[in-house]
Amino acid sequence: MGGRITLGDVQRPPGSVEGWLKDRARAAPGTDEPVAAVVLGNGGLTRAVREGIGLDHLPGVEATLVGKLRPDWVGVVGGGVLQREGRPVIVRFARVRRSSGTVWVAVWLRIAGVPMSAVPDEVWNGKVSAVPAWLRPLVPDWPSADETIDDPPSVADGPQTLQWRRDPSIAPPNFRVPVPEGAAFRDVVELAAGLLVQRFDESGQADPTVVVWSDGEVCGWWGEGARGARGAHALGRRIARDASVQAVGLFGLGRDGDDEKPSSLVMLAMEDRDLGPVMWVRHFERAPGQVRPTWTDDQGVVRAPGPRMGWFER
């Protein structure tokens, strides 16, 4: 297939993805030509393919987007001709496929001179493996994690227009502190790590925490447990779409050393938009029932390079 897929940011209104796409399907693409518009979501971040996609190219485009970005869901609206019981039917459609393996499809049967109803003529909702044969062209297969795509198109980001401070889906940060003028990236890492380690030292809490350096201050959001870690990754990727954000990090607990004698640590993996990733770590011990840590390092250290977190897609 080859070519280039350009993505653009989308401000999605409150409510369900399905309801939003039903409205979009009735208003766009505004033609019964076999063309589709594709959107995808990762947590609070929604992006759209900026060019119209022919239905015959939809499998290749979707496979590329899923293989590269692993979104939570992919939505499509469009119009085309499907084969049902051996007969062609002209349709307008909206579809949402989720990473959980389920799919929702709404279809309007198009008849010349008859306006589209607000209510679809047919709605199908269930597992991808059970999609009716006549709807399969609207639900192309997703690639497996290790599957390669022949001649994949490249994926490029369009202008980053979102501003996290004006996004109602992002809660106010749990903390915010000013960054001294002229501070370097490593200074910011040590400032943020110091704040979070102080909280851990006093309360024993080291919840997964998103750290953001933006507009002369460091802000942080913390969650709880495994669910908090998943939410932290989604939040970090969403906030990183704001061009004013210089660096994004994730703080939490970790393990170091070999399997026979691992050691506990707290770490802040932080990635700068221009300078790449570093990781701040400090080791500790904590006896059963003990809340506060006993530090085995005099102070934290910065390791470079750190793990690439993928906040700033390239």
C-alpha cells in the first residue's frame, strides 16, 4: 500500500464514542461514495486520519494504525456498497471496534430521495469473531502484536493543537510547583523526584504518578494500584500532545538487580521532548508491616539514557 497517514487532534465532546460517531455518520462524509473517516482513541486522547480513506484501503490503514499505536478503540464512519444475500446495498455506517475484541456497527440503508433517520436501520453489537458476513468489509482484521505489514504506510502527526489546561477531561493536578528560571532538564527531574520521595518517606505511598514539566512549573497526578498505572500512561500520552509540554514522566515502585536477590526502589522515568529519556532511582528496604522506607542509598541518582516511554511519538 505505501503512502503516508497524517493524524490530527480531535476535541471529542462528552458522551459515548458510539453516540458521537452516529452523529458524525449522518453529517459526514456527506456522500455515498465508498469513503471512510477514521478516528482512534488512547485514553483521553482522540485523533483522526486527516485524509478520506477508500473502503478498499481501510484494512491497510487500520492495520498500520493499530500495529504502531495500539489504540484502545478505532472508530470509522463512511458510506459504501455492501453485498447482502447476493445483492448490493448502499449504506452509510458508523463503527467502533475496541481492543477488548468487541465491535459495534450502525448501518443506514440509503435510498435515493429518502433522508437519513436519526435512528440507524440496523445496529449490531458483539464479538469481532461473530460479525455477520455482509458487515465484514467494515471490520477488517487487526494485526497481532508480532505481525508485520507488507509495504506499510508511514504515520505522521499533524499540528498539535490540544491544550491540557483547557481540557475538561483532565483533572486538576495533585501538586504544582514553580521551576526556577533557567533550570535544565536534570534539575527538573531532581526537583520532581524530591517532592515525590518526600511523600513516600513520610507516608509510605508511591502511587503511579504522572509528572509534567510545562509553562515554567512541574505538575503531578497520582493514581492507585494497577488501574492507576494504566490510567497514568493514558494521561501522560494525552498531556504530551500539548506542544507547550517539555517533559513527561512516570514515578512509582520498581525492582532492581538479579532474580535471586532483587532490591526495591522508587524511580522516576522522565522523557524530554528534545533530549530524550532519563531515569532517577533510589533504593530502599521495608520490613513486613513497616510503612516508611529505610533508605539504602544516601541519595537518588540519575541514569542516562532511561527507558523510552513513548510520550512524544516520532
